[in-house]
Amino acid sequence: MSTSPFIVAIDWGTSSFRLWLMSRDGTVLAEHRSHEGMSEVAERGFEPVLESHLQILEAPHNLPVVICGMAGSRQGWVEAGYIDTPADLTMIGQNATIVADAARRIIIIPGLAARTLSAPDVMRGEETQLLGAHFEMPRANRHCMPGTHSKWVSMDGATVSGFETFMTGELFAAISTKTILVHSTGGSGEVDANDPAFLTGVRDGWTRPEKTTHHLFSIRAGHLLYNHGPDENRARLSGLLIGTELAGAGVRGGEQIGLVASGELQRLYHAALSECGVNARIIDADVAVRRGLMESWHQFSNTSGDRKQA
Amino acid sequence: MSTSPFIVAIDWGTSSFRLWLMSRDGTVLAEHRSHEGMSEVAERGFEPVLESHLQILEAPHNLPVVICGMAGSRQGWVEAGYIDTPADLTMIGQNATIVADAARRIIIIPGLAARTLSAPDVMRGEETQLLGAHFEMPRANRHCMPGTHSKWVSMDGATVSGFETFMTGELFAAISTKTILVHSTGGSGEVDANDPAFLTGVRDGWTRPEKTTHHLFSIRAGHLLYNHGPDENRARLSGLLIGTELAGAGVRGGEQIGLVASGELQRLYHAALSECGVNARIIDADVAVRRGLMESWHQFSNTSGDRKQA
């Protein structure tokens, strides 16, 4: 086990900041997590926030920093562009954008774009997770990446042939807090993946997705007429939206997919996929993004000749 | 044309108050509209708000008041209960709740409940519109009543055999103002029913409702990749949600329905239904609710013997 720092790997999203100090063999030497996501950091500036973390870590001045996520968006630190699908993930590192005026070597990984006119799509951050997931499960044809904006990705070897984003997580938040359902889904505890209301919701969303916007209101009516409680109602809401996503992704019983997730979402999606007869192999989301950041750095440094420096 | 006041008819919703002073033959002698809906009035009290309007109108003390809408909910003035489906609309007036401690004769019309265990549903206010709509279009088998919570109602003569609520209007508001789409759908102008983005959205929602939560995110991606503008994006969002509702309601080309609506929603739903080959006959929503309130009063007074008083 190596203890010498090799890179600083960062997943810098809209609402979260996650940093790992890593050795050459992928050992995590230190980890920082905070809510200093893009939205919060925009005013303070990205570099001061990054440097404050690196100072705490006493990170050497020549230690390279690899960043993925919304820090590379137009509203982020430096726009890192998109690679169009079909996109070879072994090329994302060498297409990274170098932060030009920074005091140290910092690169930001580009996102991916699906430029289909009828339903265009983008990802930023997940491409790096996918690169890592590919190493964990190289023969997978599909990956499911649950989240605020869940991604369903079709793979052809290390190439992303296409992907679709579903607004599932953000819809759950908006519907449970900003609509009439706030009165029926109050509270904020985790949803229990074994709750029958969750699994019935999954099945209803999967088999009758056209009824979902009706079933949502029905949660309110079930509260009024049968006094269904908030935990049950939150579970049904979550199940309905995830089931609808599975219908949209066209999952079939017997299919094998990679599930890139951790925590509550890993439990909920694993249970939902099982309910639909899908065999999901779990790839921890944190493991995937760290591996992807490390691999991206190798791709970059192999191309730019930086590897010997590092 | 009669000019002698016969009843005060009120549609008292969550966020709006609409009052009509009406003669026996249905002529509108005066109209008041305000934002004094249930949410705003709860603190001030319902009776003071009502009396302030009646004083301006110089309404005689013995003039009866007929109310439908959320004022009859548990959080409203006096809970007016529900009639279960199948529900005979010719009975809603005689099942009205009398406001016991009011200084004048005030009745509140009950709502309807569909007590199906798998997807229960409720309405409150629309039952009165439906009664009016039934007089306008007595042979309709189905009515579509667009709104914050759109209702699709199956009729058997004057009996509501079943109904389903879709959260379409509330989802439009929540998604366009409380999610990432706020950056892509800014502004608040009316959606143009002839906008190709609206009609394409309707068709996508109707034919592929399982893809709707993906198509929502795609609006964001279309903004980022192709710089699609806010009006176009709002139109597509509206079309997707209405089209999904039409899929959930199971509309078929060639079907004839009653469309109980006015204003922007009347235009949008008429265009959407036409796009799906449905022949919708428009029933003005205000006409319907006034007619329903008048008929409810007749039902009530015929039963209670109040008619001769009035």
C-alpha cells in the first residue's frame, strides 16, 4: 500500500464537493466532503475553495488536480466542453481542459453530449464515473446511474453509444416539497426499499407509466380518504417515479446491468430493478468516480508527457 | 331578462374566490373575483370575507348563498364531506351542508370520492361544474376538466361513474419554477397553442408517456446544446405534460368528449385533443359552474321546502 500522494481527485457537483488525496495505486490517503458545490462556490471563487482544502492536506505544490462535474460547466470554473456520442471513454482525459491561470496543474474532464435533435441530452461528471465503472465491469452493455438526474447509458466496450437522463430525483424533491403532496409526504427520512408501498409504486410506474401523473394525485386522495401516513406516501411517490424511469429505460426481465450507486439510492434502485426481474450488479459510485479520475489523469499525462513529472 | 337577485353563487377554491349574484333565470347581475382563496382566508375567517362582498352588493339578508369548492374541505369553512362514485349529480344539492351558525342561509356542496383502493381519488368544486356541464351536453360520456388538478370524468347520464385526477397544472408550475428547468423556461407568458413545440410535446407525451421524465431533462439539454429559447421550452414542457395526461386518460382518435374549460387552458387542451384526433366540444367552465350552483340550489330547496321562501 502506497502512502505517497500522486493526485488530488475531485468530483465537484452543483451542490457537493468531494476530494480524495490518492496514491499511485489508488489508495485513498485523505478525503474531504463538503457542501461547497458550484452554486455556493461561484461567488467565493473556485480556486480559493480548492486551495483551502489543499492547504489543510498540506498537498505539495506540484501535485496535479483532476476535476470532474459541474465545475466544468459554463456556469462553473472553466468550461470543459462536451464530447459527442458515440464517445470513447479512453479519450476523455486527453480532451480535458487545463485551468490556464491556476498556480498548479489542474485539469477538468469534459462532459458528454447526445446531439439527437428530438431529445438531446448531456452529462457532466457521470462520464468519469462511467470510465471507472467500465474497469469494474467491462462487459456491461448498460449502466444505470441513479441521482437527481438519473442516467441510463448504453455501452459498446469502452464507448458510450448513447444515454438518456431522467429527472427522477429532482422530481421527487419538487413534488414532495413544492406541491399539494407536501401535506401527505411530510418528513425527510430515508425511504425503506422493503416497504410494500415502495414496491407497489415501482410496479405501477413500470407497468402503467402513462398513469403516473394520476397516481401522484392519488397519494393525496389516499391520505384524505384512508389516512395513509407520510412514510408510506413518500415510499409510494419514490416507487412511482423510479418505476416510471424503469419503464422509460425499457428494462426487461432477465436483463443484466451495472448499477452505479451508493447509499439509499443503491438500495432503492436495486430493490426496484429486482421487482422488475433485472439482474443488477452494484458498482459503488464513489469507487467508480475515483477510479475514473485516476484513469483520466493517466490518459491526460500519457498524451501530454506529464506522466514522468508526476 | 330578470333583474331581481335570486341566489349568490360562489366557487371558493384554494387560491381564488368567484362570486356571482344571479337572477332566477340565470342572468348574472353582478360578479366579484378575488384572490381570497381558502389559503388566504383561513386566518381572516370565511364569513367576514363573504359578508364584505355581500355588503358591497347590498345583497338582501334573506338571499341564499350556494358555495362549491375547497371552502367545503376539512381545512375550509365547514367540511361538506364526499359523495362516493357512482354519484348521481342530481343529488348533490340535497346532500349539501348547511353552515349552521351563519347569519344567513348558506349551503356548501359536497365533493365526490372514488374509493378505489389501488388509486383513490377526490374532487371538490368540479362536481358542481359537472352538474352544469351535464345540462349543457347531456349525452357526453366523458368530460375533460383541465386545471391545476385536471379531472377526467366518465358519465352515465347524470351519474359520475368514475373519474381520475392528473396533477398536470401543478406539475407544470413546480417543474418550470422549482427545478433546473427554471433556467430554460423563464418568463410567465401564456403558451401559444399553435406553437409547433407545444404540439410536438403533446404528441411525444401521448405516444411515449414512459419517456416524459426523460423528455423533461431533454428540454434543459436542448437549451444548453441548441440554445432553444424560453417560450419554445415552456411550450414543449406544457405539451409534454398535457400529452402525458391524454395518454393516461386513454383518449382515442375519433372519440367525442366535453371540454369544460376557459381561457388559456381551453385553447391548449382543444389544440392538444385535436392533435390526438379527439373531437372536443367546449363547455365554458364559468357557465358550467354557475349553472351547477343554480341547479344545486334547486335540488336543495326542492328537498328542504325552501324554494317557496326564495
